[in-house]
Amino acid sequence: MYEAKVECRTCKFDKPARSKHCSMCDMCVEKFDHHCVWVNQCIGLRNYKYFLTFLFLHAWLCTYGFLAGVAIVCGIVEKERLWTASFTTADGRLIKADWWIILQYITQ
């Protein structure tokens, strides 16, 4: 599978196993995985842990933002007592509030 002493056509030196030449960075990367546009560099042997930390922190931040948003919406519902509210439709009917109606009310 791997031939020893394979030379990179661009860099002109012997490539280690699983290395690849990245056309975007214009360099050979040991244990090349992919070129990441988020961090604007290749993900390889020396920066796997930093890339995984980057992904974990972004997932944590998205989860925190979602939970904070839910807490804010629940606070608005409680403050304005929307659970006990009734809404009137265009034809004059009274509708007791449910999650869907409350969500429409808050977003409008």
C-alpha cells in the first residue's frame, strides 16, 4: 500500500506515510485529514486536538444559546401570563392560548 521514499511532486522531498499536499496551503501535511475553511488551515497530525476543541466549544455555545433563548421565551410567557390569555380571531371567535398560538404571538 505505502511505498517508502515517495517524493512530493510539489515540495520535492520524501513524504511520510498518510501525508498529502494541500493545494490551498501549498504544503505537505502529515496525517492529512482535510483543509478546514473555518480555521483556514489543514487539519492534520499536529492540530487534531485543537480542531476538536474548537468543534466542542462551538457545540457548547450553540447549546447554551438555545437554552438561554428558551428561558427568555418562557420568562416572557410567564410575565405576560399568556397561558391564561384568550385571543380573538378575525371572525370574532375566542381561542384559548396554546403553545402554537403563544409562539405566533411572541414572534409577531
